Amino acid sequence: MKMESVGLTAAVPDVALKGVTPGTSRSTSGSEHRDAPLRELALVIDGVVCGACTVAIGDLLRPQPGVRSVQINALTRQALIEFEPARISAARISELIATLGYSPRASDAPSQEQARRTIRKALLWRTGIAWLAMMQIMMYAWPAYQTAPGELLPDHAFLLRWAQWILSLPVILVAASPILGAAWSGLRSRTINMDVTVSAAIVLTFVASTHATFSGKGEVWFDSLAMFVALVLTVRYLLLRGQHALESRVERLSSVVAGHAKRIVMDVTGAERIESVDTEALREGDLVLVSAGAVVPGDGRIEEGHSALNESILTGESMPVARKSGDRVHAGTVNLSAQIRVRVDALGASTRAAEIATLMRRVSAARFTAIDRADRWAPYFLAGVLLCAALGMLYWWPHDTDRALSVAIAVLMVTCPCALSLATPAAMLAAVGRLARLGVYLRKPAALLQLARVSHVVFDKTGTLSADALRVERVFVAPASTLSSSEALQIATALEGQGFHPIASALRQRSEVQGDLPRASEQREIPGVGVEGTVAGRRYQFGKPAGGSILPGGGVHCELRDEQGRVALIEFSERIRSEALETVRALNREGLAVSVLSGDSPDQTKRLARELGVDGVHGGLSAEGKLAELRSLQHGGRVVLAVGDGLNDGPLLAGADVSAALVTGAPATQAAADLVILGERLSSIALLRKTAQTTIRIIHQNLVWALGYNVVCVPLAVWGWISPGWASVGMAASSLLVLANAWRISRIPVESKAVAEP
């Protein structure tokens, strides 16, 4: 159902196409094309307003040679189309969609905010015309409602009807014109969509009222007509604002680094100079200067400086985050306080912002089984509405012509396929938005069903509950050494320098090394051992102990030696994520059991589990061992949510009832997961089940309401107990109630202290 074309061409820019991915089709039509390279086309299809629209587009595209899969979400209007470029082009796909009366455009093309603004402005203008006309028509219709039959003089009644007819012309010719045009496009393509029933109500009301106006016989319903159009357009405008907000979010993530960057380069004399370049000219490995107030142009690590960054574009958190030398920063984050130097290692489509944008596009186009069923039945439901209206009119026509027309109009207006079509996707979209604000991106919507039933959560240890970084646990100084523990830490830190090794990062966290460090010279790395250098005229070596790890407990130990032998032994331990303890406690409060499965040594795993208060602990496991432990839990009747980040967690995530991967983890791990969690938002896991349970409950409520409303109101309208005016109010109220009920998902209270609501 085409809404408003703003001169957008049907041709799709190349930017909408994703990379070539060889693979086996899910729905190939012949083995000769099984291994053909595939591309993915991301579109926004303006004009889609109900499930019947998605069915019509899908039925047109899927039989086309070279089209492998089509996913379209009626609520977000987002589409993902997988195709073989050798057999069909993106432009041809766009042209086919346009033949149905829709306006496709690339969802990840450069800024389309102006186009969105034009579309919203046009719809708002039409809505305003409908409301203004309705108020004026009501003024002229009011005397007929307030006077008894025969009290209103015929000449006065005739003039009042003529005034209403004239005022209804802008409603038909301007406000309702996109609806009527979309209905005509649907009928030409032999499809019944929601605009067909809406247009049938509009046309029948206008024609019957016009006949009564010219003939002077019968009732007029110009006021009901104007109210119906105004309410329909209002509901669509509210939906359009939400759809455009989602598009803008994805667009911001896709183009956060547009502009200029300050690249630091060396001239022939070895001196540094700063040059201003377009971000597109940057290359991996470049060193850039990010001033206060500037946007980080790519993913990388801070080499020098410390500052506070606003990372809300990625995490939704508005509070600044402190970042220092050695910390990772991401494209699109805003440097707030002091200049920093960043070594860029990912740009453009490789950045985390681009990855999240891709996730959001996939989520926006993703389908839910219940949505598929509802959309497939939508054309039959709409045909049934038309049939009921026709039968009701035929029944009453021999008895009362005016009542027959009133019944037909009321049936067409009161039925609310919009509410039925929105029942599931509105709740799903609200849930996706809620999870996104918690730092969780839902890759597979069907996972919500299992997520609502979860009874056990299984965590990987390293990189999931524990951070990638280490911390200094204890310092043992040799009895014969003249150094203090602080001096030993300073020397070790000076030898490590500004390296990114976890041990170097852990040393720099200690308060003893925050001041001036001794100068180290002649440093060199000894492969497999550590580093060595000269400090204060003495040669030191820092790294792996000569006799290996010599202390119990499973920690990591590094030895500081000079020419005479061991000077000190420094013990490192894993750093538990700041949110891990509160996350485990919150899960326990929700009645969920928690286990830790790890490939690290049993001693290290048990040590971390004791700190977190977790009883179910298994260490020293291979990928197969983790999967075996998972199967054991499932055989015991548990519904398991698995959380991991490493490559060896892939089988665990694939075998779990529902799985979550950290966005900082391996890409293959994310691909196997149902949900992706931003690295610093581990505490969001505590709210996943509650969000899923609320979503499923609201979906059921919406479906019961939408079905119950139509089952009750259609017979009442057929028997003439609902007037066209009240029918239009009921239709709008039903749709708005479904949307308002779905909106409650976004207001789920945050009970866990570990979760900070953005």
C-alpha cells in the first residue's frame, strides 16, 4: 500500500548490497546454482502498512530466478533479500517491488533524513487536512443530530449537506488519495491488502452520501468519513515516526565517522606533523589525534593520553566512560575532555558501529513464526471483511436501504485488521528496542520463546565472567634483595613500557607506578620468555619464571631477575568483570541456577566461582566437554541459556536452548548465537528472561484483544447496532490500544542494581 512517493527512484544504490558470500541456498531451485555467490540487499519499502503487503511482495519476488530468500517486516518496513547477482540485479528487484505500488530505497544509503522528513511532512499535512475538514463537517452535521425529524427546514438541511459534501472533497482528493491509490495498485496486482478494505469504506461512504445529497433522500455520513480518514492517517503517522526513528538509529551507526580526522605522520627528519584527511583516506595502523569534542574515526587503542568518552551511540549509556592508554575505543564515540592518540585498527564496515548497524538491520527485517502465520492469513481475513459487509448490505437492502448502506459502512470501518496485523510485530519491535537499550541485540526473534522458559544459565569463564585483562595479586620480594615491592613493580613496569600485553596493562593499574617511573634502556623482547633491559645501570629480565609457575592457586606468575638471580616474583590473577558478581546475584534472585564451564584449569575456575558464589563449576573442559555438560543439564529438564565469547564456545552456544555471545568475542561465536551482548553490559543478562516473558504475555494479550474485538464488533455492526461514526472511533482505538500495550515492554522496571537504564 503506497503511502507517499517523494520522487525516490526505484533504482537501489550499490551501498545497499552486502558482501559476496558463497554458500548453499536455503531454497534453491536447481543444484547447478547451489554454490552460486550470494549478495544481500537491504531495503526500506515505503508504503508497507500491513502483513498482506509483505505477503504480496514476497510472493512476487520468491519465484524470480536468482532470488534465494525474502524477509520483510511489516512494522519496520525493513527488507533483507538474498539473491544471486549473476541471475538478477538489485535494480531489477527494486523495479519488481515498484510495480506493486511501493517505493523501495536502500536502508544503508547515505543520509536519507531529508527524504524521511519529506514523507513525514506530507503525511502530517494530509492528516491535518482530514482533521480540519472533520471539525468543519461536524459543525454542519450537528444540527441534524440535535433536531427531531421534521424540525429542520428542507432548504436548511439541503444547504448543510451541500456544505458537508464540499468539505469532504479535500478529504477524498488530498488526504485519502495515497490510500485509494495503494488500493488500486493492490487490485491491479490481484492482491487484497488493508488499504482495499479502508478504501472500500471511504468510497462507499462518499458515494452513498453524495447520492443522498444530490437526491435529497437518505442519510449522509460525511462526518464519519472525515473522522475515519483522520483516525487512520493519525495511526499511520504515529507508526511512521517510530519507523523513521529506527532508520535514523541505523543510519547514525552506519555513518558515525563521516568527516575529517587528524592523522599523525613522520616527515623525513623524523619529526611529527599533523595532517587533516577525510576519514575515508585513513588506513589500518594509522595514528590519529582525537581532540576534545571530536569523534573517534575508527576502532583502535589509545596509545597516549586519557579522557572521558561518550559511548551512547553504541551502548545507549549517556554517562561518560573513562578511557586511558591501552584501552580500546570505537568509531563514533565522542571524546569529551582531553586529546588522545589512537592507533586505528578497524575502519568503515569493520568497526563495531557498523557491525551493530548490520545487526539492527537484520533484527528489523527478521520474522517471527506467529507474524508469518498472521500475515499469511491477512488476505483471507480482509476478504472475509468485504464479504461480511456485502452480506450485511444484501440482508438489509430489501427492508431499509439507508440501514443497509450504514451496516456495510460500519462493518468496513469497525473491523480492525490493523490491530490484528500489529499484535505480534508491535510487541516484537518494542522488545527489540528494549533489549537494544540494555545493550543486547536479538539476532533471532524466535529465541524469545525459549528465553521466556530459561531455568539455567551457563557461563564461559575467560572473557565472559572474567575480563581479558589481568590484575596484580601479590608481590613476593626475594629475601636477599634490597628492593621493596613498590620498587620491583616500578622496574617491571618500566621494562614492559607501553605495550598492550595484558601483563603490561595490569602493571600500569597499580597505584605504585602512577608517578615517575625509572628510565629503562636497551630494552628487547625475548620470545617465549619476556622482556629485558637496563634500569639504573643494572640489567633486569622480567617474564616467565625459570621453574614455571611455582605457587599454588592457579595464578599467573612473572619473575624479575638481575645478574645475581631472582629479585621478586609477581603474581597476577584474572580480573572479574565489574558486573559479574551482581549479575550472578540478580539471576539467583530470579530463581535461575548458574553454572561456569571453562577450558582453564580447575583451580582457576573454582577460584573465580568462589568469588562469584557459583556452585556449578567445571574446569579443564574442551569444547566437546562443555557440550557434554550442557546436554546433561538439558537431559535433566533444564532450559539452558549459554553465554560465551570464544571460538571454543561455538558448540556450546549452538547446542543451548538459547545462546548469547559478547560483541567483543569471535565473529563465528556471534554467528552461532541468538543474542549479541555489548561487552560492558553483562548485567543485562539478568533482565533477558523477564523481558522475554513480558513480550510473550503482551503478544498473547494483543492477539486476544484484536481477535475478540473483531469477533464482537463485526456481528454488532452487521445487525446495525454500531453507527459508522462509532465504528471509525472503535477501529482507531483498537489499533492504538495494541500499540500502547506493546509500548509497556519498553517500560519494564530495572530491578538489578547492575543495570543502568540509559
